Amino acid sequence: MSLWKRISSHADCEQRMAAFYDEKGLFDLRICLAPWIEDRIMSEQITPNSTEQLERVALKFNEDLQQKLLSTRTATDQALKYRVVELCALIQRTPALELYTHLRSGLQKELQLATEKSVASSAGQSMPMPYNMNNAGYMDTSDIMGTNGAVAPSNNVVASPCLGMVTPKRELYDVQHQIVSTLHEFTNCRNALSVLVQNYNYMLNSMPSPNAEVLVSNLMDEKATIATLLRRSFMYYETLNDLVIHELKNWRRQQALAGNGAGFNEGALDGIQHCFEMLEALVAQMLEAVNELIRVQLGSEEPELLHLREQVKIAQKNLVISAFIVDKQPPQVMKTNTRFAASVRWLIGSQLGIHNNPPTVECIIMSEMQSARFVSRGTQLENTMSGQSSGEILNASSTMEYQSNNHVFSASFRNMQLKKIKRAEKKGTESVMDEKFALFFYTTTSVNDYHIRVWTLSLPVVVIVHGNQEPQSWATITWDNAFAEIIREPFVITDRVTWPQLSAALNTKFGSSTQRFLTAENLEFLCKSPGSAFCTGIVFMVFCLSVEKLQREERSEYITWNQFCKEPMPDRTFTFWEWFFAIMKLTKDHMLGMWKAGCIMGFINKAKAQDALLRSNTIGTFLLRFSDSELGGVTIAYVNEMGSVTMLAPWTARDFQVLNLADRIRDLDVLRWLHPSDTSMVAQPRDRAFGEFFSRRQERNPRSLETSPGYVPSTLHVQVCSSNGDGGSISGTPQHVPQQDTLPMGNVSPVSSTATYNYGPQPEDSDSDDSQVAEALGQILANTPPGDPLIDQFKNTLLGIQEISNALRDSMISEGSPSASDPVDEPMRDDENIVMQVPRSQLSYYY
């Protein structure tokens, strides 16, 4: 029973609350949307404890309220349509904060009145405390109202360190304890009823006596007392039932969030089932007691008892229906002709004996419109479901099974397969990836003397036929799982959310996929707005408004569905979600270990990356960041030998299929120190940071050449080409001559017997002036501090090369050869050979 129904059952309470709501003209609104208002406000998980936060909550509530009213306008009742129009006009005239606080204060007053009435009528017996609208716990009546009508901050909550959400101090055990106490107290009512029935039978079987009228009067008084106890017990039952249903709704909400990767305690369902079983025992005892009391005929028929019996029957039926749920959800992005599994569970165990003749559960797939139609019908189910399906599912029936060891009564669908799907006509810019379906599970059984048809819906699913439809489909599912209300018309969802809400959803999704959650710096990169250039933040460029518009638009912090996954980012051909999803997939498929180990900074823009590297003031320091210009790309920024920062072109999954990221980093000897992703840490040597991810390269074994005559082994190496277009590689990378007939592959250019991965433009002339390279190297090493014998040895080698080159050039000039500025091929080839004879390990060490 809803809170308003309890209030309206007491005329004085209803009159008081009607006067309160009429102060703002909200009485009709409270009646029209009573269940929705209660569920919407009482299910809020965050207590508005500041004016700014309260205003945001009020604005969101006002928008949702208008959407709810507009959806009600589709009703066939013309009078209701006109009334809805009037209510919409009222909402637009009333400030959002004023409307929300008045309704919220009204609910708090109703809770207080309901508690007072319950305590007064219980004559000293305990009753479950009213539910706290701020935290799914219990509250004392003294906590209901703050001073001066302000919203009192909740003290019954514990903040979660990760996302700032609130969690209840009290657990499901408290609900179970309340049910057990009520069952125990109901034994007093049953004992009194047994005495009444015994006295009634004694009166019927005894001889007429002059005290018969007195005896009948006493029996009538006893019967009236017991009837009052039964009505009170039924009211307790309704309160307890609401608490258990609320716990089940929260469990289902957590199940939806688990679809995005959030933590989920599936075992909590066992505790909820225990509550359902105890409630079933309580309502069954009540029904039996009411029937016994009706059989005590002491006068004319009593309509109140007959009405109470009907109420108890309906309550028992609704309890059985609400206990039928999907405990194992199907895949929410479902590909046709692909096998999948799901299961449903009935949380009544063996209470009603249904397990002795287990029913068969059928499954069909329904469109959003069909699902909404069945929800609007409530518990009504057509005799036949033929023609109701929007597709064809194989192996779509299963018989329920009861497991006596854990009292689980369920039906498992282990081998279902969607063969066909019928889609609705698209409107506007809708695509098949926006269309939601749901699996509809249903069955029929008998309980006591009535027939029950039960059904339940899965979470929304998106049906695809090609793998390239997957990213946008996951956008639809991620948004729905994160922001859908517990109670809604399928599958209505808000079209805009705040950045804190979206950032929490993105963090959950990315963390569950890559096994490491985003840091505060990562989220700051996605949101912070120091400027308007694209590199200042991905989300900022998509979502933020200009300063002038921020001043005009109070709701500018909202991010719309279109901005999230429909509209391309500025100067890009892809949306924010496509960018985010591609990074997530790249990290999961090719960089998972390195991301978990903290080797990849990832979410940092070019400007900040450059500043961080320049502050390190160490040549060879590098970091890895996600590209903001290429989908699913990761790039390396490093401090080159000139002390400036070089940005390498992004690598993608296609490149990593040829050579993984760690081995690419190993090949680039210009990379020496990994810049820390945490400011509290220090830079690590490259091989220490990435050593565990390096793959083992087979040593060249001369014997292998004997078994493969005519072949020369080859390896793949990465080199960074210089940006000046002379075709030389940056210091510390092996230099090779590119072949013109090779086939480029991504960022890869296989060259000669050793495939080399080149950056920058391909050289037009492979004969570079190596004497200039040697001269430049000599100048660099001349500035290094003395004392290191290896450095001195290498200096002498390079200086010798330079002297030989100069001597050859001078001799050629003296003999009348071409000028020094003209290209000289053969001597330069000799010099190149001399340079390449320097061991690669030394090149790696020095450069």
C-alpha cells in the first residue's frame, strides 16, 4: 500500500495533508501521481545537504515530473488529459525548488502522521519504522523534519570513498528482524482467535441458558477485538511488504549497474527470498485467521471482514507475482544467430507447494512498445502469446526446478538463440542501435483456489547483426543501465545527465573493462576546461558552453544523449563515445597488463604532456598517452637529445597485431625513463617498467640456417625517422635503406631483410651525408662530462670517423674532384659502414 493510501484511510490525516498541499495548489498533483512521487523522492540516494545541491535535485525532479505528466497525456480519459494540461501549466508557473521542497516536506509530514497513527492504534505493540527517503535505512520520527522546514541532513548514511554515493548503515537483516517480530506478535492474535473459536463451539454445543445473551455479547466483543488485531496486522504486513519490495527494486537496480561493470552482490537475493518466504507465511496465516473469524457467526454478515479477506487474498497474489524475477540477465548487446543463456527465479521457494508440480516458463522477445503495453496492464496476461513476439528464439522454454539444499526455485535457459528479429519503423535519426528490446518470461500456475499468470521482463537489450554495430549499441545500453529509474515505463530514460553522473558511469565502465579505474587526474582531463582548444579536454570540447551562455543557462552542466554519442566532436569525424569506447577496447585487448601496472598515463593532453616532460629536464624521459585525433590510438611523447619534446604518430590495434607495444618501446633506444603517472612517484628506467611485458626474441642460431638453405632470418624493429626529411633516423635507432617496392602496412614499412617501422616522411634519397651525422654526434658528446671510459672510447671512435671523412674530402678536393658540397657516394657509403659497425647495444646506451 502506498503512503498516500495509508494517509487517505484516516479522514483527519487526509484533511490535514490536503490543506498543506493546497497551499501551493499541489493537492491534485499529489493524488494524480502518488506512487510515482513517493518512489521518485524516497529512492533518492543522495541527501541534498546544500542549497546548490538542492537546486540541482529540484531541477532534475521538475524535468522528470513534466515528462511523466506528458506521458500521461496519452491516456484515453479525456478528463484526465485536460487535468494533466492544467497540472503542466501549474508546474511551469511554480519555481522548481519551491515545488520540490513542498512535495518533499509533504512526504515527510505524511511519514510522521502514518507513524503516529500506527503507534496509537497498536496499543503498545511495535511497528516497523517508516522508511528513510534518503538512504534505504530506517529513521526515527525526530529525524523526519529539520528546523524551519529545511531538509535535515541524514546521519544514517556512510559515504563510499570511490564515488561519493551513500550506503545504508542498516542491512537487510533489519528487515528480516522486523518480519520475524511481526510473525511472533501475530501468534498472540492466533491464540486469541483459538480461544474465541473454542468458546463459540462450546456455546453451540451447550444447552440454552439464561446467560446466553451475555455469552454472545462477550463473544462479539472478543471477535471485534480480534478483527481489529487482524486489520492492524495486515497494515503491518503492507509496511513490511513495501520494505521488501524496495529491497528487491534496489537489488534489480544494482543488477542493472552491474551491466556496466559495477560491483554486485548476487548473494543478497537469498536474503530477499527469505523475506518473501516469511511474508508468504505471514499472509497465509492472516488469510486462514480471517476465514476462521468469518466462520464465527454471531449475527448479521460483516462486510468489513469480507473486505479484509479480499484484501489479504489480493496481497498474497501480488506477493507471489512480484517474486518472479530474472536473476541471470541475457547479454544486453545480442547478436543474431549467437547462442546465449538466461535464467528466472521465483523467490517463494517451497512455501506454496508450486514446486511439487513445477510449471514451464516460456520466453519471447518484445519491442519497447510491446513491453510498455504489458507493463500498463499490470498483472493481466493474455491467454495466448502467439503473435506477440518481435522475433524468433530457439530453445525458448524451460521447466522450473527446485533445489532443496538452497531453496532456489528457478528455470534456466542455457542454449537460447535469436534467429530473427522484427524491427519497428524508425523515426528521424534513430538507428537499429538505438532500438531496445526485452526478453519476456511468463508462466501460469495455481495457488490455493485461484489461477495466477506471472511474467517478468529482462533488462533492455539491443539486437545487432554485425560487429561494427557494437560500439553504438553499448552506448545505448551503458546510458540506460546507468541512468534508468527503478520504476519506469519501458524503456523511458532521461536524455541528459550531469557530469558527476556521467563520470561515475564512465569510470565504472572503463574500470571493469580494464581492471583499473580512472584516477582523479583522468577524470579531470575528461572534464576540466582551461581553454577552448581541442587538446584542453575531450569532454569539455563537446559539452561545455561559452561563458556568456553559462551565465544565461542555469542548466548548462547537463550533458545530453546526443552530445554523448550522436554529435561528432569538434574538428573530428567521430563522437565522444566512439573515442572512449575505442580507447577502452585497445587497452583491454593490447595494453591490459601495462595499464594495470600504471605504465600508461593515457588521459593527458598534448600541452600537459609536454609541460610534464620538460619539467623532468631529462633526455629520454617519455610517457604514453591516448590519441585525441585517431580512434583507438596510443602515442608516445619523449624528450629528445635536443631537450625538446617529440610526439610519435599514434599506434593502433592494427599495429599491435604485428608487434606489441612493449617490444616497440624496447626497440626505441631514445626512450630511457618512464615518466611517473603519479606525481608522488619517481621516473623508472624503461626496462624495469616494461621488462615483464617484453617478449622473448629467438637468438640467431647458425644451425637453423643449415636446415633452411637459401633463407636468411629476419626480425622486426622500430625506428624513428628524423623530421627534417633527410631520411636519417633519430639518434639511437638502426638505419636502413628503404625499398621502393615494399607494401606499406599501417605505420609499418618492411625494409630489406629487417622490417623497419618508420615515423615521418619516407626519404627520397637513401644516401645521407653521414659525415654530417658523425660531426653532430661528436659535438654532442664533446659536451658530456669526462670520466666515463665507455664515453671516452666512443668519443674517440667518432672523432676518428670525423677525421677520416675530412681527410678523404680534402684529398678529393686537392686532386681536382668535385667540390665538397657535391654528393660523394662511395666514401659516404664507407663512412656509413663504419658507423653501422658500432655495436647496437652501445647505440642504445648512449642514445
